[in-house]
Amino acid sequence: MNDIRYLGDPGYQQGIGPEHGVSQATAQSNEWIKFPTTNHELMEAKRVWQSMYKCPTAIGVTDCTHIGILKANSHGDEYIHRKGKPTLNVQATCDAREMFTSVDVSWPLSGHDFRIWRYSQTRSQLINKANVLLGDDGHGTEPCLMTPFRNPTPGAGKSSTEKQVVRSTGSQ
């Protein structure tokens, strides 16, 4: 949540401690959002997905969401959302417990989900491994990224993948 707070208010450092009970050094630490990379971390992620969702190769979910930002005085048009507000298209991954495992905030609104995924560090870490992230059809499909329900039945609602990332980001 500290990262989301930072995206919403770049001057967050004055208020982050009282709001979340952490120091500035903790807020800037990268130990809280960590993608599983060791064999032990990957096996544990698979074990949790298997026990909670009966999905033996999954280690997480990924989706993109729009986070509002202040428009830059110059060169800010690529950040304007279809609703006329400036946003970043943020890619996030979460584990089975809805904890963030990666957040990529390097793309303006004009970055499509597929392009963000294609050039992400997360993808490069998974590309030649027997681990899978679940994502919606905006990300495409490849051996390390699976879309559980392509074109779900009307009335079925959002996919559980999207719901999980939305719950984690609080961007309903």
C-alpha cells in the first residue's frame, strides 16, 4: 500500500509514518514486495496455490490498473486516460494470499497491458521456467502466462484473477 500511496501523492513521506506506522527507510525498502525467485520460494508459492485454488503450476496473478497522477506541464499527454485524467498503467502481481510480489510503474497510460507484460522484469524471470502467472486476455497467452477464462460467460462477472489484483490494490 505504501507504493500505491506514493503514486497517488508523491509528497507522501511526511504522512506515511503516521498513516501506516512505518519509517521513511521502511517505506523505501524493497524487502516487502518481492517476486519469488529461489527454488524454495517458488515451491512454496506453488504449494499455496495448489492448496487454496487447485492450480499446481501457478505462483501468482497479474493485471494492470490505472493509478491517477498529476499531469506534467510538458509531455504529459501520453498519460491522459479516456476519461480525461492523467494516469499510469501499473502492472502488479500478487500471490495466493493477495500480497504484492511485483509492481511496475514505468508505463504511461498509453502502455497496453500486453506491451507492459512483454517487456516486464517479471516476464523475463519466468520465461524459461515451469511456473505460471494467471492473467486476463489483455496480457496475451504464453507458456508462463495463462488466461483461466477467455471471454467468460456474460453474468459471470470479473475473473477471479482481476478480482484478486483489484482487492490488493484497492482500486475498485
